[in-house]
Amino acid sequence: MVTITIQELTKRFSGSVVLSSVDLQIAAGELFFLLGPSGCGKTTLLRHIAGFYKPDAGKIWFDEEEVTRLPAHKRGTGMMFQSYALWPHLNVAQNVAFGLEERGRPRREIEHRVAEILEQVKLDGLGSRKIQQLSGGQQQRVALARALVIRPKCLLLDEPLSNLDAKLRLEMRAEIRHIVKQHGLTAIYVTHDRDEALSMADRMAIMDAGRLVQVGTPEDIYRHPATRMVAEFIGETNFIEGRALRASSREGYFDVETSSGTLRARTDGTWQPASGQPVVLSIRPESLTFGNVLDSPNRFPGQIVDTTYLGATVQYLLQLPGGPLIKVCETNPQEIRLPSEDEVRVMAAMNDVVILRK
């Protein structure tokens, strides 16, 4: 495993800035996710770490070794591509052995290591199969085995599950995390799928327009988004515009005037709103309840205009008078509320309402 340090990394393509002064440190043994919308720079950053691209400015370190200009084949990284990039004319064992053969390892060592890694990724006994004879999930495991068999310093994964169906994606999330931890690898995983990131990552970085917007654990980023973009990208949320009034009588909270009255909320802890400052409140649908929340002034009267039953959950759209539509999500619903002109009320705890800069 290796600690990866990125300092002031900048890259331009055809005059457009794709990475802008990126600073990041990924700890040894960490499963780290790069998450963001298409075109945000996450794959470009991964390819710089792999050695496929050279930056216009900045440096990359593996532990104490600067690798900024070191060729990809000398960095000791294993790479999994979105397309798997398997050789169709080679069988499973030959595909997995390719990296070891390129490194000139002895034949007996290659055979032993290939058999060992195929067992670990649950492909033992399939070494003689042609790639075309494998399912998508099995091909994904071959690509993972090929990346791991060279015993890399770090594993780089570029949207490796995007070509699998939903059921296989769920299975392979746990498999990849287990294998990464079993091998003690530093791993960097690029995806635009927030569920993959939330369920697998030790830490993650949200990227937008070539910059790191926020870095933290999945829980930190989900519960304490730093910007509207992060709040919206990492999960469903409701936005309510308002104006900061004052620090509340409860330490760490602020009163905000909105179309639903005065609400009490918090920031992510890195700033405080000024009196009169326009702000936006972020409230996750699952944090809203039709029940009573003690010690909270955050009440939202409205009318249910749409109901969606999903078995484990039921989702409601609530029209606030003079305000926006908000989504409410109930888990394990005991009753289903149908759309009606009758007024209902939902509430949110103060800690579940986050103030964002407008």
C-alpha cells in the first residue's frame, strides 16, 4: 500500500482547464472515491495518478517518491477500465497472466499466482475459458484479477461496474471492497454513482469543473454538505430559500426566515451566515416526518399532491403554501396517505436542516 499525495495539479486540454490546482492526500490502505458529474475531471485525475497523462503543473507523490513524470509501467499500479479491456483471443488465465509475463516473471511463479488470484475472485476452474464464454460479472472479475495479480502498490478503478446489471452491481460492490481490504491496497475508484460511493468508500471527493468541492467520509458529506451542488449530487434533498435572521438561543443554530415561517438550522460548521444574508436550506426527504419532533420549531404545513408507494418506502410530494414542492420519504409505512386538499404537517429536527450559501 502507498500514500498518494497530489499537489497543485493542473491540466488543460485545447486551452480549457480540466483540472485546476488540485490538492489531495489519499492515505495508505484507503478506498477513496472520486465522484462527480460527467466532465468534472475525475477520470482525468485518475489517469494522471496512473501515469497516462502528464500535468501542465503540479506534482504527484507515492510515499516519498515523486512520480509526476514517471511512465505508467514503472509506477506499480493496477488499473481496471470501464470496458474491462480484455484480450478476446486469450483465455481467462492468459489474460490474467499478461502483466506478469510483461514483467518477465518465471513460468511456475506465473501459474501459481494466476491460480491463487482466480480463486480469490471466485473464478477458480475457469482459467481455460474464452472471454466470450463468460458473463459480464465474470469478465469484470477477470479484469479485477488481472489488475491484482501484479501485486500493485495501488489499484485504480474507472467506473468498473457501469456495464453490469443492477443485481450484479450490488454483488460486486461488496466483493471489490472485500478484496481491496484483504490485499491491504490503496485504491482510487472513479464513479458518478452516489450509491456505489456511499456504500463502499472510506472517504470521497466530490468534483465539479476540475476542482475538489468537498472531501470527507460518506457520512460527513451526506449529512454536512458544503454547497448546494454537493447536497444535490450526493442524494435527494429539498431546497427552501430564506434569509438568515440571527444566531438562535441554541448554540450552533441559526434562525432563518422562509415562506414556511422562521426555521432553525445549522451550517456544515465551517462558516456562519450574517444577519440578512440570503441562504438556502437543504432538508433530506427521509428527515421529514408526519410525527412530532420534540424541541424543534421546524414545521411545514401543506397538502399532499402525489403519493408513490415503493414497498419499503413511500414518497410524498407536499405542496407548501406560498412555497415549493417538497419530497417526504417514510420507511416501512404503516399507512399510505393519498393526495388530498386536507392540510397535513411534517416536521424536521434542527440538526437535519442545513444552511447553504445562496
